[in-house]
Amino acid sequence: MFSIVIPTMQKDVEVLNKLLAQLQEDESVGEILVIDNSCKGFECTFDKVKVLVQKENLFVNPAWNYGIKVSSPEYPYFGVLNDDIIFPKNLFKDVKAFLDKADESVGLAGIDCAVNTPKEQFDTYPDDCDTRFEVMEKLAGFWGSAYFGNKKNYIHIPEEMKVFYGDHYLFTYNIKAGRQNYKITNISVKHLESLTSHSSKFLSDLFKQDRKWCIKYDGVEHQKLSFLQRILSLTYYHEHYVFCILGLKLKFRCKRS
């Protein structure tokens, strides 16, 4: 069964409660740990839910660490979810079945759900579908919107990395440990996208800081190109294309429809 960790700033409690109701009914979910970074607290009647109100904002990556740390050892698997997302109701059962069959070579499985869903479409859950798992050699998209794995494969993210690159860090270190990561495909999700991490100078500065620490700790970054790639190449990294010609880098954001 899963321990589910959900950091929240309570930007949309209606969607959060719809997610919690879905998880409450799921037999694959043993407990739901809501890390309340808004520090306000909120009432929840679901018996699987534990609302952990913080004295100050932990930010996203430290909240993931904290949730995994305090989760019950009774449940071998974890899931880390955004608070602005709902899923097909068969998803967690399918992911659990995949992890039950996994051997030591399997690391984490995550969802790329970068497409924004209008709020008015959250009145129903996405239809059940034939969940599939594809090997991922490189990280792309918003993989950290929802990812799952065995708790023994979770690696504590450095506390200096607050919001960004936590999924990148976990993805990379599972590969370094000899494990293969997977992308969950052939499903539809409803996702408000960047509900909390909206654009601001504060978050822009935080992004730069987190990237610096990510490079320091795992040594992997799209800017580390070979000599030939620096002469002429087009690479993709974290929702951006980076075009290099004669040492000059041009960065373009990839907008998905």
C-alpha cells in the first residue's frame, strides 16, 4: 500500500478535497500525509488523512523529505502528488501492481502532466484507462507532479533545494544507483498546473538557486555539453529547448497544448 505525500499552500481547497476524497476511497492507499505549508490548517474528516501543519513554509522538496520521514513503515510504497491534480480511479491500483512485480532494477515511476485543465472540468474524475509504463532514459516534462516508488528508493533531497529540481535529483540518483525510472503513460489526468509555483521574481530567483545546488550535488545539467554539442546542437531539458551554435546558447520554453 501507499503512503501519499501532498505538500499544499491551500490555493484551491476544492480541488485538494476532491483529490483527498479519491485517495480515501482507494484500497491501494494506506495513509495520506498533507504537509500544510500555508500554516493555516484545515479540517478534514477522512480517516486516512493526517494534516501536518507547519510553523513556517517548508517549501516543496523539504516537504517531500518530511512526509517520507514521518510516513508509516507499515506501507512499503510512497506517492508524492501535487495538490492541484486528480487521476483516473484505477491509477493507484495499477501503479501498485507494477511495483509489486518490480525487481531491484526498478526505481521510480512518474507522470508528465504539463497540460493545464480548466477548473470547470474538475467536476468529474478522468476516465479509467489502460495504464502503461515506459522506460525513461532522460527526465522531461513535469515528472514531479506525481511520482511513485518503493520507500527504500527514495533519496533525501538536499535541504538547500527548496522548490525546483527535486524530481531531477531523485531521477538522477536512482539511475546512479543502477535503477531504471519509468514514465506512466496512456492515462489522462486533470491538473491546474503551477497553481502554487506561479511566475514571480521570488520564484525565478529560487529556481536559479535550486539549479545551482542541483548541479553541485548531482553534476547533471543541460549546459554540460560536449565540444561538438557546443558547436551545434538542440537539446531538451526541463520544459526548455536549448539551441547551441558556435558556443552561443539560446533557450526557448516549450509550450504544450
